[in-house]
Amino acid sequence: MLASITALFCAIPLAQDGPIPQDWVIQSGQSFNYDTSLGPLHLNSLTVQVGGFLRVLGPQPFVLVADSFIQIDGTVDAGGIDAKQVGTLFTPTQPEIGAIGGPGGGQGGTGSPETTGSSKKGGGGSVGFPSAAGILRGGQGGETGFSPSGDKEQRRGAGGGGGAFGPDEPPLVAEAGSDGHPAGTGACTLTSPPKGGQPNQIPFQDGNPLNDFWGRKLDPASGSVIHGELKTPRAGYGGGAGGDAIQSSTFPTIPFGPPFIDKKGAGAGGGGGLLVFVTPVITVGSLGELRVDGGDGATGENVIAFDHIAGSSGGGSGGMMILQAELIDLSQASADALTAIGGEGGIGSTSGILGLSKGGNGGPGLVQLHTRNPANVLLRVGSTLDDLTAPNGHVLLPEL
């Protein structure tokens, strides 16, 4: 089993020794950060006590194999990082770098990415594991807006699109960024208004909603095996950055230099990570939380106070959570204890035409529970699995 997990998720072997004890207990009040560049973990057990916090980041998925059990009464967070608001003025030669994803997750798009001239649009988000790092297949960037008008509203840049991964499950929906002002012009299309970035295409394209997962599921009606459309586990996608805002009658502005007039769009939220737990027993307590959420988007550069004239950015998509065990005990778990939701897009305009330049929300990821018998998933009395997961979780056969 260990060899198959290593081959599927990473090229480095499972960590057998090191500073983390084989019975790892994160106690109440403790906060521990784990970098997946150190490799996956092979322990005897993991316990996160109430009030304990495990934050996971890094370039690889978070893979943990425990020979005895995993007990989650605190929080394990393998989500993407929130984007930063644009905090500088008159610096369009300094791009606004998008936030990193959770373990293996795609990075958010970069705001105002060009350093030697005006940027036509915000940068797109990246796709996460297992694709090569930096491939721009996440949410698309919003278009730069320009206008000669002294009315700052008319040069609003468009918002970046949210990252998308799993199928939409209203209200968990991957959104496009909002357009810029209808009197402004988009730097790419040279038409009005500047266009908001779109979410990326999700990997589920065969039109069958019954196989939107990775692995195998038993059809409860026929007993036949349904094979998921997703060919391999993956992490979430980064959101798209917001477009710049420029007071000018033409694009590009010439010369490009001090005093700069370009206002920078915001960098975007990172995609949720890929978390994999394999153990005989997984228990989630009443205060236990497992998160692979996308990071939130941010707002663009201001002219006066907090008007964020430049485009806001999209949230990253939710990532993927794989829990495999003989027994998965959620009998004490609270509502939405297991989540892979998208990050919120940066807010749009709050004056003039409301909602312009808003970043799109990231879409949901996947929550998967793998066990030999669906009856081995114990649920809280009066609750369904849908009550305890967001998006709705899948119960699947073991794969690892």
C-alpha cells in the first residue's frame, strides 16, 4: 500500500523518521505548521486535540498514513492562502503577486504583471498538482480599464474570475469577475466595458453528473461500479487577478514612466490543497474541522480612501480531500466539518454603479470518503453526509 501511495502522489518516499513522533499529538493551544516539501508522513497515529491547529502548506499534496488511527478534535487546514490587498501607490512596475495555494494547490494570478509597460489584464491563476507548476489554467484575469475622464469611476478595471474545480453546487458556484465601468474601454478588446475574467474550465466534461469524482463508487440501485471521470487526484486552482485602471484616452499609455498613472489590480487567492489520510479509523469530533478551502480574493489599488478603482481578484477553488479508512466516524461531527469550498472574490465598487470590478468567487472542490462498506461511515444522529460536508461528500470504494 505504501508503495502505491508514494507512486501516485509524489516521487519522494514516505517519511519514516524525524522530529515528528510516531504518535503525534497536537495539544490544545498548540499551532503547528507542516511543509509538504519535507515529504509525506508515515505515523502510528495523529491526534489533534480541541483547540489544536495544524496548518499545512507546500508544493506537494499532504499525504499522511497512520497505522492505528487519526483523531481530529481541533483543526487541520490545508486550504489556499488569502490574497493581499494592494497596499502600494504609483508602483505599476511592481506586480501584485497572487497568493500561494494549499499543499499542491495552484497559485492565484498576479495583478499588474507587466513591469516595463501597462498591463492589458490581470494574470491568470495556476493549476495545482499534478500538473507542472505555474501553468496558467486557473481563473482568468480581469481586463484593464482606461478612460480619459476625470471621473475615476469610468476607468475601473474588471474583476478576476474565480478558480474552478468541482461541479457547481449552489450556492457554491465558480463566478466570473464583474465588468468594469460601461463608459470605460477594455485594454484587450478595445470595447466597452472592460470584461471580467472567467472561471477556468473544470475537469469534468462528459456531461454525466453521477461520475464527478476520482475512484470507484457502488451504485446503490444496481450494485454496479461507477468509475469516476477524474483520472487522478488533484489540488485546487488559483483565482484570476483584477485588471488595472488607467486615466488615458489610449492604450498602451506612452511613455510608461513616472509619474505613473496606472492603478494596479489585486493578486488573487490560492487554490485549496490536496489532503490524503489513510488509516484504519478516522474520527472527527464535535469541534473537529478538516479544511481544503480556496483562498479569498482581494481589492485593487485605491485613488482616495478605499475606493479600489482597480479590479478586485477572484477566489481560489476548493481543493480535494481524500479520507480512506475501514471506519470513518462522523457521529459527533458538526455541520460542514469537512469542507472544500472556494474563496470569496474581492468586493466590487461601493459607490457609483454598485458591484463593478468585483472578483468572482472560487468554486467548490471535492470531499471523498473511501471505505469498503458505506455502513462504515458513521453519521451524527439526524444528519446526512451532505449536512456534514461542503460540497456534498462522496462515499467511495478504497483506492489506496
